[in-house]
Amino acid sequence: MMNIGDRVEDLLGLDQDGREVRLSDYPDRKVVLYFYPKDNTAGCTAQACSLRDGYAELRAAGYEVVGVSRDTAKSHRGFIDKHSLPFRLIADTDVRLNEQFGVWVEKSMYGRKYMGTERTSFVIGTDGRIERIIRGRAVVTADHAAQILAEQA
């Protein structure tokens, strides 16, 4: 479980093209590392499109966006192409990153319990430390870019 003030490892994982994603790829930028449950679902698409639509403004404010779900690289590539996403998506198929950040949690739907990703965004400062966490129901999927900008630390 990662908390505010914790240092994040440089190597995060592999993206939709099989390339390593590192914090050091984005020097002098805060990284919004956002975890979401599944490509091409209503809430996840709304969140990704909000970040896409606000991407220029986020970049102008010194942020970079990187998404994470347990979908495959192929699924991510299709999600990016379908919605013209300008940022990278990490394929966390072994849920290592989900577990490391403490977002792989027990969920419940219609009385059935299962493990899944809790929608969470971590804002990681230029020093590699977590500055802010927006977790669960606090994430405004349809307006997430504006939410990040409005809550700047």
C-alpha cells in the first residue's frame, strides 16, 4: 500500500507497445498514475476521455498521465486507438503494480465478492514521491482532468 510521501520505484511496467515505462521518462513533470478497472467500460472510458480532453491543460500545468489496468497490451492498444488517447497505458497483467500500490482489493457486486482494481489516481512529484491520492468514489470519472487541476498541491 502506497501512501502520501512514499517513494515510487522508477520502473513502473510495460506499456501497450511492450516498452518500459519509467518515472525518469518524464523529468521535471509530475506523473498522474491512474489505476482503472477495465478498458472499454463506461466509467473507465469516461475517465480516459476526460484525461484525453484535458491532456494539453495537464501538460501545460506540468503533469504527465500514465494509466494502469490489468488488461493486456493488445487491449490497451485497441483502447488507445478507439478513443485517441495521447498517453501510455501499462499492462499490469500480473497485478504486481496494483498490489504494490494497494489498489487490488476485494469488491462486491450483487452480493458476489471478487478481487479487482479500486479506481485510484496517484500524483507523483518530480522527486518520485507521492504527493496526492484520489481514491475510489472520490474520483470524478467524467471530469477527472479538471479534478486533478483543481486539487493541485
